[in-house]
Amino acid sequence: MSNGSHSHQAKREDSGTGEPVPADRELVRPERSETPAERLDRNWSELLQELRVSQTGIQILSAFLLTLPFQSRFDELRPPLTWVFLSAAMMATLSTALIMAPVMAHRLTFRRHAKDDLVRFGNVLAKTGLVTLALTVVLVIVLIVGFVIDVTAGAIAGACCLICFTVLWALLPARLVRTSPTERYR
């Protein structure tokens, strides 16, 4: 792991679009008067706050899934929905691991001057954890609607939920990124 600012890279690829974007040092706007170390500290603090919010949601969803097999009507779950339940439980577990991994990485790299790598690593894990969280929610919607109505209705509800997450968590943020920098600071 390096502890430099990677200023030797003029461009890097954005993980969301694959399009080249300016190196991190070029993204520091004149509106912020912070050193690279202060920027890393701020980015890490913001990431941790986002992870705290996400972790609470994942824990509530996981608790819901963990209690389902002990409910009296769980035996009525039809075989396709049993697989949906198991997939949701595994996806919730994966999401929990991904969202909590940056904290463990921080503990393991504490005082090793690797915050730049830690912020990048944590960012990738947070994004991946949020994607798995969205998929968990979609599966839970399929499970609930499929159990209450039927499997077809559950699949339709899950597709609608997936579209909603895609628009709110991917398409709208991508559009924000494409706005000009002067518009971004208004």
C-alpha cells in the first residue's frame, strides 16, 4: 500500500462509468482550502458516517430474515420462495460483511500511513455493499409479495423495486456527476 497522493497519474478511470476522470488532486476545488491529508480525513469520516447509516438498515433487514424460519407459517413457503429466502439471507450476510469490512481494514492498517488506499478500498466496499443491500431488498420484496399473493406478483414487485433502486442509486447520481462543476457549487 502506498501513502502518496498518486499525482503521477494524470487520469484514472471512474469505477462507475469507465470514462477517464481527472486525478484526485485535480478534483480539489478552490472552494475547499484543505491539504491532501485533510481531504483524506474528511473523505474517511464521510465514508464512516455513510457506513453507519447503511449498517443499521442491513442489521434490521438481517434480523427480519433470521426470524422468518421460526415463524409458524414458514412451512407454507413454496419451493421457489424458499430459494428466494435463502438467497436474500445470503445476500444480507454478504452485504453486512462488505459494509463492515472498511472498519476492520482500518483497524488492521491503523498507523501505517495508508489512508489514501483505505479510502479507495472503503469506497469500493461501500458501493459493493450497497448494491448487495439493494439486491437483498429486492429479494425480500419478491419473498413477501410472492408469499402474500403469488410468485408472479412477487417477481413483478421485485422487478419494480429493482428499477426503483437503479434509477435512484445509479442513474440519478450519474446524471449529477455529468453536471458542470460551476453548476455543482450553486
